[in-house]
Amino acid sequence: MSNERLVIIVNRKAGTARRLGRTGLLKALQIVNRPIQLMWLHPSELSTWIQKLINDGTDKLVIGGGDGTINQAIQYLVGTKIVLFPLPLGTMNHFVKDLQLPTQLDEFLPLLNSEVNRHIDVGCVNNQFFLNNVSLGMYPLVVRYRGMARFSQRFPKLIATIYALTKVLLRHQSRRSFLWRTNKGDDIKSPMFLIANNHYELDITSLVHRKRLDRGNLMIIAPVDVKLLTLLEAMLYAWTDRIQDATRLDIRAVTDIVINTDSDHTHAVIDGELTKLSTPIKLRTKSAALCVVDAN
């Protein structure tokens, strides 16, 4: 047992954290068997405390929340030797799953005493780092309208998503085109782009996941359009684990990419969070730039 106090930062608005509550989380943390200081924080307070711990010389950062919360943390960790411990306290915890770490809190907590770590890649978009992916085009509009519907109409998330998707498709706002000129001089024009940190495996059983986070590349997925036929083809090939064979999807691996559109700014979703990016949109990979705890 270590007598050194362990500071744990938690986004109290994250899905699992909110369900557990501060008292429930403190009870769960008792199995760590060392002094704990739990910082039960509002999202607006996270950056201040992350910077404080780094300035105090911490060699590990334990932070609980979803992918958006972890994204905030890595803005200060990339390129350092500080080890990230991402507590699975969000709703989906995609990043934790792709790291092949336990997604159940009681199974993850023993790792807080681990000294085993590894380095993984991160993506960078206009000087902001990301762990999972960046979406352009239709999906950011869906997220934007979904948020408006949940706020104004008090719709549940699923109903709000269906409402937002229908609204985007009917209004044809996804017809804005994004243009990528490849290194070979090819022009790839698409109404939406997904740029992922490393290669996604797409299948129906697990939706999307990554077997590795250290291949040193970005995965680009760009459909030729957002028609029903294109979506059905993508689902069919995903079901049979042959997404690379989908003729109406442009899928390739790159180390960097510049995407243009006919506007000075565009909405994007970065690791699940809606934001606005200036154009041209510049993306690249940073290999082995983040140190994370390893379960092996």
C-alpha cells in the first residue's frame, strides 16, 4: 500500500459519474487502499485543476469522465511523460474500450496502483488534439439540432437524434461539400468526412472500435453522398466485415490531410463535442505522443 495521496479529478456531469454521485464514487474508491483526494468538479473547472496538478509535478493524471473530458486532459499531456489514467465514468467510454482497459469501474480501479504504461498516437486538428475522431458535414448538424431539441423540447436523446437526423436530411443541409486534394493530386469531394485516430474496425456487433492505437496514421472515411443507397451499402459491408469494399465510400489511411470548404468556418464534432473550426482544416497524426496506463 502506498501512503502517497492520489488526486482524482472527476467531471461530475459525466454520465456514470452523475449516476453514482460523489458519495457512491467515494465508496467505490475504497478498494484503491491508499489516501484519495476526490475533486468533484464542474466541467468549467477541469482545465484549471489539470494545469495545477501538472504544475505541482504530478507523474500521473487520474481523470474520470467521458471522451470529451479525457480530450480536455490530453491537451496538456501530449508530449509529456505524465501517465494518463482515464477512469470510465462517461456514458460510452469509447476511448477506454479501444485501449482495452476495463470499462467497469470496480475492475479499473486496481490499475491506479499500476506502474505499467505505453505510448499511443493522437490526432491533431488545427492545433487541437483528439483521441477518437473528427466529424465534418452532416453529423455536426445532427448534434447541433439534437442539442437544440433536447433543450427546447425536452426530448430524450434517442428521440432528439431521430428528429435532428430527419431535419438535416429533409433540409438537405448536408449538401455542403468538403474538398480534399490528395498527395497524388486527386480531388475527393464529399458532403461529410470522418477522420479517425488510427484504423476503425466497422461491424454491426461492436459498431466501431480500434484494435490498435499506435499505427501512426489517420483513417479517412468519405461517402460520395448521403443517399439511402449509400448508407445501406455501408451497413451491408459493415455487417459482413468488408467495409473496405464499399464502392460508395472512399476509405484510406494518411498521416496528414487538409480539407477545404466554401466557408471561413464550419461546425465539427471532435471526440463527441460540437465545436467550430476555421478553414482550411488541417489534420495530422502525432505518433506515440501520449502515455497511458496499460492493463497488460
